[in-house]
Amino acid sequence: MKNIILFDINQQHLELLPLAFTRPIADIRIGILTIREKWERMLSGNYSYLTPDYMAGKYPAHFTDDNLFIAGHLIPDEELARQVNILNPGEALIDQQTVVAFRGSEADFRESRYAHTLESSRKLRYIQHLYDIFLLNGECLEADFKLITRGRTSQPLSPSNRIIGDPCFADGTSKIFVEPGAKAECAIFNVTNGPIYLGADSEVMEGSCIRAPFAACEHAYVNMGTKIYGATTLGPYCKVGGELNNVVMFGFSNKAHDGFLGNAVIGEWCNLGAGAVASNLKNDYSEIKLWNYPTRRFLPTHLQFCGLIMGDHSKAGINTMFNTATVIGVGVNIHGAGFPRNFVASFSEGGTAGFTDVQLPKFYAIAEKIMARRGRLLTEADKTIFEAIYNQAEQLK
């Protein structure tokens, strides 16, 4: 069994803040699965992570004499998995002058001692910027759908639902897959542009209108009358309502009421209150700039559409309004009238009138209550990570 280590390149970790503050890059969900889950289905082995030091307590790396190192921001497909699988000891796979995979010892990897390098012969896919998560979500969702459902039989979809579009791909396989325990009644599913995946024990309530590609992971809920445009992914235990367009929610987060969210990425344990709305298009249709942690500046994205990026354990009160391309850090609590600024540093509380710091004991107390509702615990390893983020927050404003 191969010993596989998914490593974070330092620059990529910084580029993907605030979402990478609390997780290895390979734990980012894009499509249906996280990057690690994709690799696990394509390449068997014992997996661990090589992360920034402050996360090592929760995500320790396990080394042997012969390891397979893979860049955590690299999105796999089966051809790439085969190419990585046949690397010989000492060989490295290079793409755009960057090592994306290496087989060898920990010392050789850390000291960049490569006996031989192989240049990738084709274009590889990465998460390089925050907005890549929603931009690439559609193609990743369809690839994951085929990976997950290959050779399997879907549970029946209730006849009370309406399906629009050809229900099958060109190869005759179904575009809708229903896992055991999933429920959907009196909903409209449009599969013209891709597949729809309903995970185990998920539910789509009556009156909802969903356009593919779409995935609801296990225990995700779509409330009555929700309008969803693809490509949208609801991670485990997410609950949504209102209107969503090209949104990725990692897991355990809620936007359960009316309000619009588009071209957005929401971390774990977040909540958007009733009536919260987030712009994804500037009034003058100009190019969007997005906060960039490494440079501490708003940088051009070459995008016309970009909405809310929200780190873990952040919340917005009822009727909160977000400007186009707002970046919210970890542990933020936003409330009050008006538009908060386009970047809010981690562990801040307030709104247009200004922000104050959220002290860690208060944050822990709230986080423990929220996580307990889903049977999860806030561990000491989690607290070590949050303390490190808290100490960095002032420097990264």
C-alpha cells in the first residue's frame, strides 16, 4: 500500500486564505468530493497531509522510507492518477516549473533532491485562486458524479417530481442519482446542462426548482420553494433556501431563508441569516477585484461575476447586505444595517459602524454549541489552529 502525502505549497496556502486557514488545501470541496476524496477513489494508499506547522497537530504527516508526495491543490483525474502511480523512486512530475508529485524520502522531498524529473505532457487543473472553486465546480461535479455512480444503481426518484431535459447521458447512464435515504417530492429538476446528485439522507422539499449541475451531499437540505442554478454544491449537513447560483458550501453551513447568493464559496459552520443577500455583479459591470492575503491588496480577477467568500465559523445577521466580492475571514460575526467593507479580518464582530475583536473564549463557547448540534466536538487540536489564526489576524488586516 502506497504512503501518500498531500502537501500544501506555501504560496498556494496563502492564496487560498481564508478557506485554507482551517484545513489542508486537499480538504477543499469542489464538485461533489474534496480533493483528497477524489484521490482516494482513484489511487489506493494510506493518506496524510503535509501542512503549515500550526495545523500539524490535527493533520499530522506520516512518513515512510518510500512516500508519494502530491500537491494538495492539484485536481486529479484517472489519467493523472495513473501517471503519478507509476513514478519510480526519485522521480518528480513537473508542471510549469513546479513539482506537483514526487516519489521518495522525506529528506529528499524537503531538500528538492530529485534523481529525475518528468514534464507533464498535458494541461493539469488546480485550485490556484479562491474563485477557481466556483469556476471549476461544474466540470468537477460532473466528473465526480461519474466517478461515484459508475456501475451503481440509483434509488428511484419519486414520481411527484418533474424532470426537464434528457434524463440520460450519451452513453445511456442516468443524469440523476439518488443515494439511499435521500428524499425529494414535488420538485423540478432540469438536467439539460448536467447531472444531479442527491446524497444519502439528503432532502429536496416541495416547490424547489433546481438546474443542473447540482449536488446535495449527505444530510443536506433544500427548503421549500428554493431556486438553485448550477453549478452548485451543498456539502454535508448544509441547509439552504432562497436563491443560489453557482455556490459551493463546504459543509455544516446554513443559508436557510430567502436572499440571494451567487458565485460564492462558503466554508464550514457558517450561517447567513434570513434575508441576507450578497452581490456578485458590480453596478457598472466593471472587472471585479478581490482581497488577496499575500499582498494585502485587492487584486484584479478578470471576472465579471464574483460573490461572497466566507471562512469557517463566520455568521451574518438578518438582512445583512454584502458588496460584490466580499472576503470574510474565520470567526467573524457581522450584523447591522448597510454594507460592511469588502474585506473583514478573522475574529471580528460588527458592521458599518466598525468592528471589534472577538476574543477566543467567546468564540470557543459559540463554536462548541453550534458543533454540538451536529454531534461534533471542538477539540484541543482545533483550538490550536484557531489560536494561530487569531495571532495572525492583526498582521493580515
